[in-house]
Amino acid sequence: MNSGQTLLTFGALILLTITILNFNKTLSYHDISLSQNRYKLEAISILTSYIEQTSQYFFDEATTDTSSGKDLPDFTPPANLGFDANDNGVIDDFDDFNNYTVIDTGISGLAYKINFDVAYVQLNNGQLLPSSSKQYSKMMTIKITDNYSEPLLFKYVNGEKVRDTLQISYVNTYWFYD
């Protein structure tokens, strides 16, 4: 084998090595992407299940008495949204979820941190705006992220891996039917 054939063989091996490394890198990237999508889909499912769960609760502590309708003065003041003194840590109405945090495990075994915020809202010029006074509508915002020091739910910002938080908001409105 002359030197030309040796160089040609050596060049072919280098090209083959580069191709294999790029192929492995591409497979690894797609594997991470598929895992991210699976975890995000699971997180969205957990968010949806909490929406369904929280929508079953009474609008306010005052509305647990269903014998008559309630007016704005009967509702919990905005500064007091959250657990009431007589709740003993048991959720019995919608606004008890304010500033509530729970760790929940999805079917994949991944632990998620879920945060709840509840606030009165009012419609103003077609927009829902937080209200500093009692209203007939409350908006719950649920945020979910993974509960690991090295984030599994992440996005890249300026080339850096940053924890990603998924959130969803929905409005619960008080209606009384006589």
C-alpha cells in the first residue's frame, strides 16, 4: 500500500468517525427533546386535573351556606384570601388555594412543584384585571415546575439552561340560583 492509499484510508476513517459522532449527538438531542415533551405533556395533564378538582369547591367560605344568595360584603376580603382561621388546614372553598404549594408525582415518577394563587378580578375594557376589592369573580393561577436542583423542565435562554414553568389561569364566578 503506497502513501496515497494510506492517506485516503486515513481520511475515510476520519470522515466515518465524524459522521458517527454527529449521528450520536443528533440522537441524544432528539432523546432530550422527546423527554422534555413527555414531561411537559404530563405537567399539563396535572394542571388540568387540578383545575377540575378546584372547580368543585365553593366560591367562598360565605357560600358554603347555600340556603340564600350572598352579596359582596359577605365574601372574604382580598387580603385574607387563603386558609380561614376555622379551616384547620382543610380546603373547603376556592380561595383556600391562595399561596398553597403542593408536591405531586406524575405517572413518570417525576416530582412536580405546584403553586396556586387566587385573586379577585374584574372585567375592564375586555381585559381581566386584578381587583383590590371584593368581586363576583376570582382567578386562580396554577404554576408547575419540576422539583429538582438540575431542572428537567427547562428552556434555553442565551445558551443557558433555565428552569421552565408552565402556568394556566382560569376564572371562577359566583352565581346563585333561587
